[in-house]
Amino acid sequence: MPVKEMILFFCLLVLSIFDLRLFRIPDFVLLAVFFILLAYDVFILSAGILMPVLCALFFVIVFSLTAFFTKGLGAGDVKMAGVVAYAVGFFKTSFIFISACILGLLCFFIFRLLKVKTERLPFAPFATAGFVICEAFYGRIL
């Protein structure tokens, strides 16, 4: 697994723990990971950052609109989408979050069948699972 994806995976694991315990995604983790990824691109890879930044901006806008109109996502989820998009690009980010949404819906329906009372579900664990599914699909793990 490439370095950026490994950094992102460990970030998503940490965010999942915070989200499961507190239903909050801390900004300091997202900012730290974003700047680590940015520094890695600029200083190690000497890569351009315009396209990753535009991709991140696109997903932040999409998730912001979703959060505004549905009240289902929090600000941490929006920022997490931006960091994921910066790290892996448009297609992988789309794959990750479509997988996360499908897994979240499955979990919601299972909770309904079992009559488990839940008012909300943390999104970061589903994003982490979506990332693992994406990496398995692309043959980087397993």
C-alpha cells in the first residue's frame, strides 16, 4: 500500500474511534493529516497539488450541501471527505463513500430488524470500511 494510503488508513482508524465514542471527529486530527499529506506531496514527491486540492474542494462542497439539506452529516464528516479526497483522488473517494453509504444503510436496516434504538450512526467507521473495500478492490491489500 502506498504511503499516502497508509497515512489515510491510520487517520481513518483514529477518526473511527473518536466517532464511535464521542460522535465527533476532531479537527486537530484532520488538520494534522492534511498537512502531513500536503508536505509529503510537496517535499517528498515534488508533485503538484492543484488537482488534489480541487478534488478535496469538490467533495467538501458536495458533503456540505448534503449536510445542510439532510442534517445527517456533521462538519467533521465534511472535513473528513475533503482529506480523503485530497489523499486518494476523485474515483477512489467516490468508491469509498458509496461503499460507506451502502454499509451504513445495511447497518441501519439490521438495527431496525433487531429493534435496536439508535438516533444516529457514526460515519467514520463506515468510511474506514469503505476505504478497506476500495483498497481490496484495487488489489493493494489481501
